[in-house]
Amino acid sequence: MNSTTISIPSTPPVVAVVRGDSAAGASQARRAARAFTDRLTPAPRPDMADTLVLVVSELVTNALRHGGGAFSLRLTAHPDAIEVAVDDPSPRVPHLRTPDLTGADGGFGWHMVNHLARTTAITHQPSGGKTVSAFIPR
């Protein structure tokens, strides 16, 4: 399966949803995050939009690499934050690792997400998967 679906409402954006199971899906998720911020009123600061795209990229990539190979991304605009929520089928929660400074094994993503987000949360789903959420200040 190599599919991606994107749903962005035509009215002022409150929620955007992207589902995917491949690197192409991760790319679509980044584009959808940028489109989401471009449609917000009032417009977010440019650095906030860049931060949002980076957090989306990290969480979606982690879902693909470590969370069972599929993801569902929801972006929700709140008055003071943008919520990034990524579902995946694995019950394994992200954990802080010692980053590999050679670049071979990663370990930077969860540190970065926790640094950039106001807060993060992990919610276990009845299906056995989880939702990883990050709230990015507007």
C-alpha cells in the first residue's frame, strides 16, 4: 500500500487531516502543514509556520519508522496554539535517546519536538496504537 489522502476544508481551516504509509505521505503531510498555516487568520509568524512543518515532519517520520509504518495526522487550530496529533498503530511510546552525532542512527527528533512544543502528550488508543500530540504556540 502506498497511498496518501489529504482533507483540508474550504472554509477557514480549523482541522486538516492527512493519512499515509510512505515517504511520499510524509512529504504530503509537510505540504499540508504549510498550506494549513497559510490559510490561518490571523496569519502565524513565519518562524511558527516553519516550526509547525518541522514538528509535523518529525512526528510523521517517527510514526513511519518506529510506529508501524502508517500514520494519520490531524492539525487543529486553537486560539493560542496549533495542535499536531499523529496516530500510528504501535503502542510503543517515543523516548529520549542519546543522539547519534555521526548521523547514522538519529535520536534528535523527540528531543527537538519537546523543545519546540509548548507541551507534548501521548494517548494510548483502545486499538493498541497511540496518538502523539504536540502543541505549538501561535
